[in-house]
Amino acid sequence: MNSQGSFKRSAVRGAFTAIAVTVTIICVIPYVGVLAAAASGSLETLSQLAQTVLGRYTATTLILVALVMTGSAIIGAGAAWLVTMTEFPGRRWLEIALALPLAFPAYVLAYGYTHVLDHPGVVQTMLRDITGWGPRDYWFPEIRSIGGAALMLTLVLYPYVYLLARAAFAAQGASTFLAARVLGRSPFAAFMSVSLPMARPAIASGVMLVAMETIADFGTVAYFGVQTFAVGIYTSWFTMADRAAAAQLALGLLSFALLLAMLERTSRGGAKYANGRRNAPMQRIALGKGQRLAASAFCLTPVLLGVLLPVLALGTMAIGSEQDLLSPRYLGFIKNSLMLASIAAVLAVTAALVLGTLHRVRANRLTGTSLYLARIGYAVPGGVIAVGLLVPFAAFDNALDAWMRATFDISTGLLFTGSIWLLIFAYLIRFLAAAIGAYEGGIATVGPNMDAAARTLGKDMPGLVRHVHVPLLRTSLLTAGLIVFVDVMKELPATLIMRPFNYDTLAVQAYRLASDERLEGAAVPSLVIAAIGLIPVVLLCRRIGKGRA
């Protein structure tokens, strides 16, 4: 019996290890594919890129990242401190509402604001009607610009900073802040000299996440005509049909993304000192009348610009469009989106469970490496993952088809390239880090004694997961699945590049209509994406609301 039990445990561990290794290999394939494809390109291609577009792509991407990081840090950290440390009108509902823009893809905001602020839009048309000005008689900020793209991205990404900063501020004790006040510092000076430095690691982690999402964005910058690396990869792959150039651009963006991932990991690793014990309850700062109004205005503005105005604009556009959400065509878009997102979410949660459990039970270099490689996909743009997967699998499909033709006179066609499963693999690589993060956040609350008790009762690794971890982590795993689900619903570049022929999603439909300047039509799928995206954000907000009142 003992030998049989030992053999069974070894077989189970072997199965878990095999799954972990398979997931790790899938996660590594895009990086190897990008390296191989970039190396296959000639130096002449690289030289032409350097002489023509490389400098523009680099400068534009860096400027956009800098603008979005700065705006997100100011709005996110400032709003987090105000709702956590002060009292002002509307604080309780703004505390929740400030997280809602996270549900909106930036390209959805871009469509709404273009309809309102572009030259033929509502605002400028009304301005010309009132003043009688002609098109060249006045100056108006151009929404289709790098500044416009930075604004759209800032409005949807600042919640990353807000949520992490708010948690850091809420964990701070009152003694250090009160000491600064006793020494004569004003509330703002005490915030700058005490509260902000203590929360800096959490804020830095949020800002790094914002930077990763910015370099990964395609829909907003492509619609606004901003020439970033993400746009260059798509243009090289489809418009110019130059896969070597696309791979070399992807390699450059991959290097930048991995650097950001390292910086984010470093900043997150140093965040421990910000979460000390709350040695005294923090009393909210009483603001003056003018300060209360300023605080309310500061926190209300991003909610107004990031949620209320876009929804109002898109809703007005959708009413005037001819898109029928209940038509068989649109139901097909919804079905495709829901199916892809559901499968990717289930696979991501399952992979996170396997990788996390294996590392918890048998922590070693292999399991640690697997977790690290699985995490870095979040820092890699969807377009880079798409190129990295398509290049090796297309080569394999072509080689297999040639061999089958020569040997059996049978054509196998493209078995992997352009398949739904290859697209789902791209989603898994891109968003597995989110599932792992949610798992690790939940498993940290499960003491090792629970695992020891389960083993004492004869539970093997699957039994430990099924009877102990899953019941205790139900909320964390549900959150992980919902986050991956919504991220897949919003993902655009990987879907555009890798989707099977005539297989469109809500995101692709919205992008196609907007590219044809049919913004009223694009509003319908955009609103559906945003509505679905609100689900995990509302759940997250409910958890926030249970925190410090």
C-alpha cells in the first residue's frame, strides 16, 4: 500500500510538473519566436528602419509613456490621499467611483471624445454656429494627437495608481503624520514629506503598470494616428507585409517591456516598509470650505471625464446609429467575444492554480522560474506576442504541409496558424500574470498548517487543491477569472493579428467601424465592452467599500 501510495503521489506530482512545464514553454515561445524572426531579417532591413521610422517610433512612445505616467501618478496618488486622509463632500461615493474608469478601454474613450471634440464634432460645430467663425478663424486643441492619446490613456489607467496608493495610505499609522503636524507642517506639507514617501513603492508599482499598459495600447494610438511601436508592428506586418521588420520592431518593444517588468518587480519588492502597523487610528483631516470644494472637484473631474461624459457621448451616438445589437451578426460578435474570454479565463485560473500550488508544495528553482516566466507576459504588448507566436507556428504549418504533400500527397493546410486555440494561447500568455497575482494574494492568507493538516488526512496534491485551496480561495479565483475575462474582451492588437478568417469580436467590430469613421456604429460594441468591464470593477469596489470608511 505504501509503495502504491508513493507511486500515486509521484505520478500526481509528475502530472502537475508536466502541466507547469507546458505552460512555461507556451509562455516562452513568443520571445523565442520574436528573437528568431528578428535575427532572420537582414541588416539592411534594420538599417532602413533606423533611417526612417525607428527614431519616430521611439520618441513618440517615450513621450506618450512619460505623459501618461505623470498624469496617472498625479491623479491616482492625489485622489487616493484625499479620499483616505481627508473629509469632503461626496467622498464616500467618489471613493468607489474613482476606480470605475478601469472598466473602459482607452480606445472607447477615444471614439466618444472624437465625436464630441473633433472638427465636425458637437463642441466645435456649436462654437462655429454661435460665433460665425470659419474653419480657419479659431484655434482648438487637436484631439487626434499625442496629447489626446495621453489624455485618453491617463483617464482609464490612473486607477492602477489610485488603488495601490489608497491601500498604502490606509495602512499607514497616524503617529508619523501627526508628528509632522506638531512640528508645524501644513497638511499638504505633511503629505509631501511623510505620507507620500511612505507610499512611494506602491505608487511606483502602479505607475509601472500604467507604463506597461501604455506601450501595449494599439487601438487609441492607431485611431489618433500616433506613430508608436505598437502601430509600427501592425503596419509592418499587414500594410507592408514585412515580417522581418515587424519582428525587429517587436524585439525593440519587447526589450522595453521587459525592462519595465524588472522595474515594477523591484519597486514592488521594496514596498514592504509602507505597510507597517497602524499604531494609532488616523483621524481624517478637517479641510476648510475652499479646500473641501477643491478636493471634491479634483476627485470628481477624472470620474466625470473618464466615465460620465464618455458614456453620455457613446449613448447618444448609439441611439442615432443603425446597429442592431440583437441581429444575428452582432449576436455572433458577442458570442465570439464571450467564448474567447471564457475559455481564456478558465485556462488562466487553472494554470495559476497549478503553477502556484506546485511552487507552494515543492518550492525550487524550476517552479520559481516557471512563475517568473508566466508573470512577464503582462508586460509584453499583444502585438509582440502575436508576432512571436505566428512566426514559429506558421513555419511549422508550412513545413508539415510540404512534408505531407511530398510523402502522402495530402495537404494539411494551416493547422495552428489562424486557429482559435493559438489566439487563446496569446491571451493566456498576456494575462496569466493577473490570475497568478490574484491567486498569490489569496493564498497568502492560508497558513501552511492547513496544508499540513490536509496531508495528514491523506490528501494528495489534487485533493489539497480541490478540498482546501479552492474553497478558501473562491473569491480570489473568481476575481482572477473576471479580470482575465474582461482583459480579453478589451484586447485588440493580438485579436486583430491572430483571429481566424471572418471571426470577429466586439473589439474588432468597434475598431473597424471607427477606422471607417463610422463612430455612431462603433459606439454600440464599445458600450457593450464597457458594460461587461464594469463587472469585476464593481466587485473590486465592493471590497474597497468594506475597508476603512
